[in-house]
Amino acid sequence: MQWLKTLPDPMDISLAEVNDDTSAYLLPDYEDDDEQDEILRRFYGHIFEEQLDGWWTDERDWPQNRTLELFAEWFTVEFHSLVIDLVDAPLESEE
């Protein structure tokens, strides 16, 4: 949140507004909750960059030392074991 206020064009936004519309990511299947830490270690960098890019696209202004510890400070992570697709169409990628 503080990072947003350090940008060249600082955003005047509350934490509630930041948390108003959070992202969900599909991750590989895992057998038990003990594997969640390994999955997070594997994907946190990509998720971190996706989130930063959603707020500010100039990577030069992003934090340079994007560690798992910083990620944990900035983001609340929830794992959910079930995703239900209610759309009768193939999945599409924006890439």
C-alpha cells in the first residue's frame, strides 16, 4: 500500500479499495495442505509481478527485491480446493 504512494503519480486509495476486488489464480493440484507452502514458493514471483503490473506498468518503479517475505507482507493468500466453472464455453487466455 505504501508503495503506491511512492510512485511518480501517487494513487490516493485506501486499503479497503485495494482489497475490494482481489485476484484468483488457478494453481496445480496438490494432495494436502502441507504442499501449499511449496506451491506458493514456486509461483509467488509470477503472482507478485502480475499484481504490480495491474497497478503500475513501469517495471523500473517496482520493488527490486521481491522476496517471498515481502510478498507475504503485501498480500493475503487464501487457498481454495474447489473451482466450479459455470460457463459452458472453453477457457480462454488473454495472452
